[in-house]
Amino acid sequence: MQGLMIYEIPLFRLGFATILKTEFGVDIDYTDRDAVLRAANALIPYESAEAFLLDTEWDKDNPECSSEEYLIEHRICRWIDGKFVYFSNLLWEGIS
């Protein structure tokens, strides 16, 4: 099992898919390894909401939608294990 990637283990993929659905409203097929890997790559952790806004400049493009409360309520970002996690739909959909 040495070198086995987490996304190769079905139970971990199922748990990850459940967390995505619960936290971000994103429904993925846990049996689709490519979808799981793409979704994992679309998650970007930040130390704070302020760090997210500074890095992404979200507040410049969306000033009316940039409060921490708005970002959480609309499942754009979530607090997970002390990190402010952003799910990038652009990365998820493969748009650069």
C-alpha cells in the first residue's frame, strides 16, 4: 500500500464526496476518481476570510458579496478544521 493515493481508497472518496455535498452543495460521483481529484484540487484553504479576500480580490469583483457571512451562507467558503476553505467552481469546471 506504500504510495497509495488517498483518492484511490473508495471509502475515503465516499467521505470526501459527502463532505463536498454537505459543506459546498457540490454533488460528485465518488466512484469517478477524476472527479474526486478535480474536486480536491478545487479546494483552497486560507488562514482567514481576510486572507481569502486579499488573495482572490473577491471583494473587488463582488463588493456586495464579500462579507464572511455571505461567503459562508452561500457555500462559497466554509470553516473546516480552523481553515477558511474556498471551493473554486472555475477550477472544478476546468475553466482557467
